[in-house]
Amino acid sequence: MHKLKPTDFIWRDGQFVPWADATIHVLTHSVQYGSSIFEGIRCYSTPNGPAIFRLDAHLDRLLGSAKIYRMDLDYTREQLMTACCDLVEKNKLESCYIRPMVLRGYGAASMVPFASPIEVFIPCWPWGAYLGDGALDNGVDACVSSWNRVAPNTLPAMAKMAGNYLSGMLVKMEALADGYAEGIALDPDGVIGEVSGQNLFVVRGVAVYTPPIKGSVLHGITRDSILTLAAEAGIPTRVEPLPREMLYLADEVFFCGTAAEITPVKSVDKIKVGDGNVGPITRALQARFLDTVHGRVPDTHRWLTYTRGVPEPGLAKEAKRQA
């Protein structure tokens, strides 16, 4: 199980505070009702220093989640980008996981949240392989969960809201209790939705398939990156509804997300995926992805924000200049 590894500082509403001092009241609205939004972002060690992967896209999604839930922030995307870069540097980290959080604070006593102030925190900490040592190399065993994803127009799945993850928590705990590393949730129509906290891809033949964004699945940034990298590699991509049995007939299956990166799946419901080994398309996309985030290949998409303002065109340099 993952346990937080404290760092020295957390960014809180424009100030760096000691880790232990970044506290909230027990009656904070977000504690009572789950009314907080967040992002999970990875910063990678590269030859040019720490680089945050797709920071702009993550912060755009954070601001979009805030808009859906009528949460007005006092900070621009550029200010938050600078805060993330400065936080990594202040904590003297070469790689880490960054968790921007927007909370409704202490004030409102009911579900109506407007009497609660909006508070913004950005912690970061070291975090290795999400699904355990060896998962990226060897793959994991998964199951189809008895819990479904939420239906469209119940909770907005495009918003990365804390309360949305209660569903994923049930999926994950059930899977672990039954001896699997992860659970796959179907959507309300009975087709493949997503994993407890990740998106999913299926490989059949020479093409990669992934479920569409239609109100039950988070629009994953790693998912979007994989679709781009696959297209560049000449691998056909299909975004379409996928029946459950595709998991059993697939040549390859993999999960993707900021924490999980690209994690192969070796079995689903104790049925081998392909021959039970990591397949060539998964391995190729994983290698390309890891080469990109670690700065081992040219950053043609400008996906990396260097925390130390590497002297080349890039979002980090721009963000520092605008702050």
C-alpha cells in the first residue's frame, strides 16, 4: 500500500508552509460533503532537471472542474504553473507527484457551499510505481468489478472531484479483497468504462481501442497522450464502446494514468490476456511514453515544463517569465 512521504513544504494560497502546518478545520465543507477538486501530476527527472508532464493540460482541467462546481479561484493557470515549479524546487526534488487541490473551507453548514471560502493547496511528494514494483515490466492481474461507473448526468465525470472517487474506492477495495491488483468498472450500459482511477486500452490485431468519453469516464490526459503517440507510430486507434468480452479476447490490455503511467494487464478474471505476457504494442507505447516524460527524446509536443527554466522554448520558461 502507498503511504505518503512528507516533504518540507506545501504551497497554500500563495505561501509556502511547513508540511505539518497545512491543516484544515474538521468542519471544512470539503470534509463534510466531498466538495474539493484536485489533479494528480507527475514530475520526472530528465537530463535538463525536473520536468512536469503536461502541467498546462492538468491545470486547465483543474480550472474546468472548478468552473463546473462554481468555484472561483484567485489564481490564473500561469500563477499555478509557477507555484508547481517553485514547489518542486523548494522541496529539492528531482521527481515527484504533485497534487493541486481546491477546497471549500470552513463556513457553510449545509450542502449549499457558498459561505465557505475557496482554499488552494499544492502538496508534492515522492511516489514510485502506482501498482507496485514490477508492475510496469511484468503487468498485473485485474478483474471486472461488481460496481459500475456513474451514469451520465448524475455526477459530472469530466470534473476531477473528490466525491467522484468513492466509486473508484469501492472498485479498488473489492479487487484487492479478491486478490487482484485492480478492478475494471463497466459503465451503466454494461460496456467497459474505466479502472478504479485509470483509463483503459485494449489491443486487438494491429489496432488499439479505448472507450469514448460519454459521461461516465474521465477525460484522461495520459489517455490523450497515448492516442497521440500511437497515431505518430502508425498504430491505428479506435475510440468506440467496448463490450466486456473484449477484455477476454484482446491480444493486449493496458491501464494508463498519471499514477499508473502505462501498466500492462496480464489477466482479467483469471483469463490470460493474449499469452499472459506483455505484448509488443503495449511495450512500444510504454517505451515511447517513458522516453518522452524522461526527456530522452525531443519534446515535439511541448509536454514538459522544466522547473528550472531550461533555455529552450517551453511552458516552464514562459510561466516563470509571466509570474
